Amino acid sequence: MALQARALYDFQSENVGEISVREDEVLTVYSEHDIEGWLEGVNSRGERGLFPASYVQIQRAAAGGVAAAEPPVSRYANVPAAPPPQPAAAGPVVSSTFCPPPQLQAATAGGGGGPGGLVQLGGLQHQTSGSGDDDDWDDDWDDSSTVADEPLPGGGGGGMGFSPELDGLGRYKVSTAAGRRSGSSASAASKSTTTVSRNLNRFSTFVKSGGEAFILGEAAGFVKDGDRICVVSGPHGPAWQEDPYPFSCSIDEPTKQTKFKGIKSYISYRLVPNHTQISVNRRYKHFDWLYGRLVEKFPVISVPHIPEKQATGRFEEDFISKRKKGLILWMNHMTSHPVLARCDAFQHFLTCSDEKAWKQGKRKAEKDDMVGGNFFLTLSTPPAPLDLQEVESRVDGFKSFTKRMDESVFQLSHTANEFARKQVVGFKKEYQKVGTSFRLLSQAFEMDQQSFSVGLNRAIAFTGDAYDAIGELFAEQPKQDIDPIVDLLALYQGHLTNFPDIIHVQKGALTKVKESKRHVEEGKMELQQADGVRERCDTISFATLAEIHHFHTIRVSDFKTQMQHFLQQQIHFYQKVTQKLEEALQKYDGV
Amino acid sequence: MALQARALYDFQSENVGEISVREDEVLTVYSEHDIEGWLEGVNSRGERGLFPASYVQIQRAAAGGVAAAEPPVSRYANVPAAPPPQPAAAGPVVSSTFCPPPQLQAATAGGGGGPGGLVQLGGLQHQTSGSGDDDDWDDDWDDSSTVADEPLPGGGGGGMGFSPELDGLGRYKVSTAAGRRSGSSASAASKSTTTVSRNLNRFSTFVKSGGEAFILGEAAGFVKDGDRICVVSGPHGPAWQEDPYPFSCSIDEPTKQTKFKGIKSYISYRLVPNHTQISVNRRYKHFDWLYGRLVEKFPVISVPHIPEKQATGRFEEDFISKRKKGLILWMNHMTSHPVLARCDAFQHFLTCSDEKAWKQGKRKAEKDDMVGGNFFLTLSTPPAPLDLQEVESRVDGFKSFTKRMDESVFQLSHTANEFARKQVVGFKKEYQKVGTSFRLLSQAFEMDQQSFSVGLNRAIAFTGDAYDAIGELFAEQPKQDIDPIVDLLALYQGHLTNFPDIIHVQKGALTKVKESKRHVEEGKMELQQADGVRERCDTISFATLAEIHHFHTIRVSDFKTQMQHFLQQQIHFYQKVTQKLEEALQKYDGV
């Protein structure tokens, strides 16, 4: 009998080779031995592929009729109602970023982390080249590069309080190992981590992002003055402190470049940030590298997705033009984000024009230790503690909002694309058919041998041409109004796929607070330790709410601008149509 | 073996039950015995139905391998290159208007007509009620009425010259039995008709219209002063003398009337001619009756077709409104035609408001003897003889023109209908889908709990409504611009089906002239007689050219007006669309 497994959680496939599973769904498994955390099998819809081994529970059928079922694995206490986030990618290429179940078991069995409480913050590692040599990136779409797997610096033994302590390099060494007020020792930190349990689901974004480590007081690192990120209390609640030096960056028409004597060719984009006025040339892979760094660094910031890869025809004019528009939109979202805009990796990307300096900056960014959970160490938040219920309500509201927005954006994008297609094909054809028919009539009329009909014949022919031209106008129009809307919607679709992870991190933190409260009530945890958890949760909540606020702000601004642009273009279009018709009408004067 | 027949001429089916045949096409015939001039069979395209027996030649296959084919029937000398006109309708209902082949054979065998040379002018008899009682017409669509088959008055023995001779009633008794200048006797007329042969194709419009009879000098009748119709020499050639008292006639919204205590209901149209300002109520059957009279009376005038019958749903608003528009167009063509506008039957139709007087006038019109061939007797033409070659060239040119115009009108009508359908269904749907998507987006945005988004949400919702409204505008628009064009095209399609018959009559006359010339050269005919034929042919040519000129004049005027109207409506439409969009755009101000 085939080996079966029951799904413990929903898992949504995102990559080729993965399959989605639903909670309680029974799957057929090919082998009970996972390959680096993944099992292969068939789900109830007959789809075959990989799914995380920790998401299912193997159900062994007894040989000879005797049931020898394993005791069911108990539900993990900390798994939130929201679906767990999906792994970045299945398969050996990226699996090293996930803790395989055996290690997971060991961590559970052995209690909290070792001395210092620091765990590796693998996080949402983005695929980048393992090599520091920029020239190894021969192709924009080089997928063969392996995932960077460099251990992050441990931050020097941990156990420090949240209060910053200046090191010799002008950096603040901070840690969350114990509550700020307690100033407790490393042993206290160790105790706190054994009290607030770990989430067994190592695929959870809460875990991967470093949010759990931060909440558990295990994050530690040196925060430079310039790295300090402030959340302020704005009129609409927590908000990112605005960039005192806002800037924008233009992206010129891309140019095709070659290297290796023309064997390799690629597209280069010229960027001109207006705060330096110095142009830099960047390829898609540079955007891609930067994106990877940002996603890794900021666990509760929605990093705008870069335009999608396209394997074929990437030098075609339409594609290049479309990507350029996508990159401009992306760039605008980058420069208008108070945190992303000021981030070192992005500034390096925007300003470095020297090749050697580029490589240095690239390595530095890749070795940044203030990523993932450590990012939260860099946050300065308003002192007032947040109302947990209010935060939960706002985040839940935002979750519902993103779901609806995602649906309506999908719908509008589909409709707009269809509308564009109809205009390019159907509308054009209909108007041009009318044009042709008028011209045919005028040609027939030209056979009438009547001098008094000449003016009419010409006017009708002109009318035919006008309808032809209107058909062309219809076909050209979507580029002016619909395509920009669809591009913007695509950017927002990217954001909307980011937010479940962000919400998940915040919800994970809230759960830890509730858990620690219970532990305090049960006398299992000291109030001070629970306060530390609560404070760190507030830090995450402040960041999350600031990010939500930023999203709403830029959304309202973007959609206002885009709708105005759309309507202006539409008005201009119908005015052009009207003008064509007026020109035609004038031809009948004096006929 | 199936009985076969070879087609001698092209025959175009026009009525249900008829099939088209092509010259030289071989048909399978069910029986060699015709039913009142019609045979039933299958053509080479597999279509089964009726066709005129005289258009085909039966080919008997020999039994036992011995060919016993009949000698082929000789081609009729006078059949022109143009396709013979189609019978008005096949089947027993109308077949009494056609001379069945046996009679045709007898006429051929017996030579010309009897003494006096007058033959019955059956012509293009229109289906009208055989009864004089108006109330017998219970239904607008009463097809069961039989064809009027009243012998027309013979004109009193014929043999008179063309020079008018006043009778006691102030009428001019005219005849074409001999040349105008010759003043020859009845015997001369008799001789002339035996010299210029008859057309054996009794389906020929030339014959049916009375054109042949007129050319052969067999038409005779009393022409009243008021009946005199003048062709003048205009700047573009022969033209109908303009109506010195032009008028128009309005048609009001139709009303539903009932009679027999509500058992029967019908639609009544109120007409108000502006030269009397007295309203009269007319039903569709009255229009239909008038149309029949006019078609019968005027062999070379294109009587505008009345809107088509519709058996079901004739009280539906759309249909009634559509017919009303069609009747208005028809009326405009009637009142703007110098000959039709002044015709007694039409004036009676327009002005008679008394029921008893109506019946009297109706009977009088039905007994009018100046119909068909006799119509030509009423014509006064410019004295200068026409250049036959020039006439032929102009008529040929017009024939080509009508063919092209017919094709292009068909094409435009089809395209316009399709365009309208697309707007009513497709365009509306596309715009409303966009509207719905915008509204869905605004509904999603309303969940954002952000006060600064309220204005945007409303503006987007308004934009959605604007696109809905634009969708409605698209669906409503064809009524304003496309439908009137299609209605006008339909009226012209009617005219274009009239012209082949008109051209046929003129060509028949030309053929007779050529024939008589040849006869003179061969010494078989006196020059004076040939001159008479030539003069009468000129009369027909003058009328034909005047009618062609009138057609061009009204065509240019109609199409100019209609195209202007169309473009004005289109401009107005796109302005309305623009306005909707501008209203939507304004909603984003201050958001």
C-alpha cells in the first residue's frame, strides 16, 4: 500500500516542481525520507511534486492488517491561523537555507539556543551569485548561480541588553537577549528563550525572517548611527520618518551592450539619481541582486518586485520598453520609501560608478549583519506602548483589505488587458471596416459621371479615411492609458504578495506576547522577561504599521496619479477622434 | 433518367420557391409540363424550386440509347444582353399576370397583334385587393387578396397618330400606332407592328411594362392637360420639369387603432401634407395600395419601395418606430419626385379625408388608362433628337454605376449593421466591464480604513459609473447615427432593384430602333415608320435619362445630408463620452 501523509497546514506552491497542499488533505508519498526537508508525492488533485516534509504527517499503514500508526504529531502551538508562508524555492539549489527537520527536532529537544542565544538568520535568502566576481554574471537570467550561504557574523557573544553600547568603531552593539530594563545576563537570556517556546515550523516566515529570533531576544549586532531607522507617530498612526533628503532617479532608454567581442550581449540601463546627478549603468542582474539584498534585510518592508524575467525575446523592442517602464515604476517605489531609499545597498547601487568600488560595496552589502531579525535592532520607535488589540484589529483589517485589493487588482488588470486587446484588434477592425465601406461607396459614386457629385464623393472618401485613422487611434491608445495602469497594477500585485509574510511576522510576534503573558500568569516566566517580549513585539508592530501606512500613502498617491493620467489620456483620445470626425464633416461644406 | 433542361437565359430568383438559373446551366426537371408557365426542378447548385418554363429548353434523353432530342428553340431575336427581368412572384397566386408559354407560342406563330394593334397592358401589376370595399382589408399583411385582372380600356380602336386630338371631355386622344409626321392610318400601324417583331420573352419587363407596345405604336389613350409630364433639357441633360408647387408631408407617430369591437387592430399613421395642412390617416395597406398603382403606372420611374412587411411583432415599438422612419424616407422621396409628387393617385392618397371620396378616387386610380406603355403618351420631351450612341453610353454607364452602388450599399449596410450590433453588445460590454472593475477597486479601497483615501475611492467609483454610462451611450448611439444610414441605404437598395427594369425598357426600345433601321436598309420598312420608332424610343430615352438624373440629384442630396447627420451625431457622441470622462477626472481634484 502506498505511503500516505496528512497535511498539517496549507502550503501554496510557488515554484516549478512544488505542489500545493491543503490542511487535512491526504497525500501519497513516494518515500518517507525527505530530501533536505522536502518530500515528493501526489496530492488529492493528482498533482505530483515537492512539498515541505514538516507540513505533513506520515501515516504508516500496518502490514498484515495490524495498524501501527505513529502517534500524531501535536499541532504546533504557535502556528497562526494564517497560511504559513511558502519556501522561496524547492529543490537542492535553495534547500540549504531551510533547517531540515532533523535539526529542527534537535533544536526542540535541546531547548533554546546555545550560549549567546544567536542562531543563524538564514531568512528569505534571495538567489544571488556565490562568486564575488561581477563578470561571472554573463547573463541577465543566469539561474545556475548558487545561493549564498555565508554564516552571518555572530555579533560577539550576545547577552547584551537592548540599550546600545558604543564599540570602538562608533557602532552601537545591541542585543535583544534580555529585557531593556532588566539588564540581565546571558543566563537570563538563555532562560527566557527556554520559557517562550520556538515555533516548530521552520518554514514559517516568522522564523525565517528572524522575527522569532528577535522576539526571543536572540538578535544581536552593531547598529551604526546612520543605520538607525525611526518610526514616528503621525496623524494616521505609526509612520516611517520621512527621508529628510528625498530624491528621485531617472531611467533612460536601455541600450544593448556586448562583451567578449560580441559573443555575449545584454541590455544596460542608465540611471541618473537627482541627488548625485551622476549617471550609472545597471543591468537587470544588478537590479536583481539589489532586490535580493533588500528582501533579506527587511522582514516587514514590502520590497517592490522587479519586473519579471523573460527567457526569450528579451531584446525585442516591446519587451525592453515594457521592462523599462516596469523598472521606472519600481524605482519610484524605491526612492519614495523612507527606509528603502536610504538603505546602503540601494545607495551603493544608485551611486557607485567605479567597478572596483562596486565589488567592494557589493561584498559589504552581502556581509551586512543587520539583516532579518537584526533589522529590528536598528529601529527607534515612539515610547508609548501600543494597544495590542488595536494593533491586531488594524493588521487584521489590513489583511482583509489586501485580499480584496488583490482580487480587484487582478480583475481590473484582466479587464484592462482585455479592453486593450479588444481595442487593438476588434475596435480597430470595426472602425476600419466602416472606413473601407465608406471608401467603397465613394468609389462607386465616382462612377456616376455627374459633376455635381464630385465634392460628395471626395467627402465620403475622406470620411472613410477618417474612420481608418480612428481605427488606428484605437489600436494605439492602450499604450497611452491602459498599459501604464496594467504596469502599476503589476507592481501592486507584487506588493500584495509580500504582505502575507509581513503580516505573518507581526502575528507571530503577537502570539509570542500572548504566550508569555500566559506563562507569567502560570508563574513560568518573570514579568520583566514578558515585558521584554512585549516591547520587542511593539517594535515589530510599529514597523509593520509604519509599513502599512506607507503602503496606503503611496497607493493613494499612485492610483490618484494613474487614474488622472488614464482619464486625461482617454479624454485626449476621444478629442482626437472628435477632431477627425470634425475634419471629415467640414468636407461636406459647400458640396 | 431524369428529365433535363438547359437554361437559355439567366434567371434570378426573387421570391420564395423560385430558384436562380444561369444561361447554359443544365437543370433536372420534375415534369416537362409547366404549371401556368413555371417548371419545377433542381439547378446545378442543388437548389430546388420554380423557374420560368420559357427560360429553359427541355432536353429529352432517348430511351434505349437513341437520341431523340428536340430541335433547339431558336434564341429570341430581341432578348438583350442584360438578364431578363424576374417574374414578380412564382406560383398560382400571381401567375395569371404572365402569359403562359402556349399563348406565347401562338403569338409567335400568328405574327403581330390583331387589328388596332392594341394588346392588354398587364404590366407589373401590383397585388391589390380585387374588391372595391376598403373594409375588406382587415389586415395590413393580407396576402390572400387576388391580383387585379381587369382588362384595361383599349383606348377606342387605336390607329391614331401621336398628334393629340381633343375629345369632348377636354382630353387629348393620343396613339403611337403610326409616326407623328406620317399621320398614317390604322393599316399602316398594323403594318409597322408586323415589321418590327415582338419580343418572344413575355416575362421581359420591356413587354410587361408596356414599353414594347408603345414602341410598336400600339399604345393609345386620352391624355388630360393635367397629366402632361414634361422632360426638359437641363444643364446636366434631360431632367423632369420641376414641380412648380413643391410640398412635403409629415408623418406623425403611428397610433394603434381597433375595429370590430377590438377584434382587429391596426396601426394608423397621420399624414399632414404642407400644401393642404389637412391631416389624413393612412394605414400600411394604403401605402401598399398606392405603391402598387405607381409601379403599374410608371414604367421608367423608380418608385421608392415602401418599408418591408413584417408578419410578427408588428405592434412592437421598435418595429413601428422603424417603419415610421422608413415611411418618412419613402414620403420624402415621393414628394421630391417631380412626377410622382404630382400624380393623381398620390395626391388622392395625401389629401382625401372622406371615406366615400376615398373609395371613388381609389376606383378611379385603379381604372386609370394612362398606365404602363400609355404613360409614355403623356410625356412632352425636348424637340431635339437624342444621339442614340450617347444615350446608350450614358445608360450603360448608369448600369455599371448602379451595380457598383448596389454592391457598396450592400457592403456599407452590412458593415453599419455589424458596427451597430458591436456597439450595442460588444462595446457596451467592454466599457461596462471596465466600469465594474473600477467600481470593484473602489470597493476594495473602501476597506482601507484610511481617511485620506476616501476622496480617491469616491473618484474611482465615479469613474466606474462613468464607464458604465459610456457603455450605455455606445449602446444607444446606433439609433442616432447608424440606423438612419441603414434606413436610407435600404431605400436606395429598393431603387437599385428598380433600375434594371427601367434600363431594360430603355434598352428594349433601343433594340427596336436598331432593328427598324436594319429593316429600312433591307427595304422591309418605310423610313417614316422607322422614324416613328426612333421618336418613340427618344421619348423613352428622355424619360429614362430624366429619371437617372433625378436619381443622381436626390442621391447626392440624400447622402450629403445623411453623412453630415451621421458625422454630427458621431461628433456629438464622442463629445458626450469626453464629457463623462471630464466629469470623472474632476472628481480627482483635491483628492
